[in-house]
Amino acid sequence: MDILLPIFLVLILLVAGMLLVFLVGKGRSATGLNKEKYHVAWLGIEQQLKRNDDSSFYLTILNADKLLDQALRERGFKGETMGERMKTAKKTWTNENHVWNAHKLRNRIAHETNVRVSFDETRRALVAFKQALKDLGAI
């Protein structure tokens, strides 16, 4: 009877530890990214896009690009800039040209004046960003 109590306490601690590990890891993909967090963020970006609101075109592209860069960083892709991280991850992309075109559109918005972006261009960029996030295992 005296030996059963310590064994019982050890078993309780083991089960509690396993439960803690499970709860901490819940929502993370095999890539280590929190898929739920990225999914919620992505849905927020998609909801920002409004067909009759040009400013929403720019905002969604900037936010999608930022989310992709966050996923690249969290996955551990090396590089000083997002472009460098994207080059490091180039074998990851389903369609490298699409993700690069989306990122280049973001750069035009961020660095050039009087950039005009259509709703259709925005949708194409968002499709590319979404696929890139899927490729990384973020969503």
C-alpha cells in the first residue's frame, strides 16, 4: 500500500504532463505553425476586401503579404528581406511566378505613387498569397 501512493502520483503527473503538451501543441501543424491563428487572420484579410472600395484593395494586399512574411519567418526561412526569404523557400511554392507577382504588386503599392490596382488584380494576388500560405502549411 505504501508503494502504491508514489506510483499513483507519478502516473497522475505523467498524464497531466501529456495533457499539457497536447494543449500547448493544439492547433499547430506538422510545420510548427498555428493553423488556427493563420486561418483566422486569413479570413479577416478576405473580409477586408470590398468590391467598391479601392482602398480595401491595397489594404488586403499589404496584409496578405505581411501574413505570408510572418509564416516564412516562423517556418525559419532565412533572409534579411521577404524577397530573400521567398527565394530560400522557392521549392515550397506550387506556383512560384504567382506568389512573386503578388509580392511585386505589394511592393508597387508600398513604394510607388499613384499605383492603380483593380479588384480582379487584387483577387488574383490574394489567390496567390493563399496558395503560398497553404504551401507553407500555415492554412
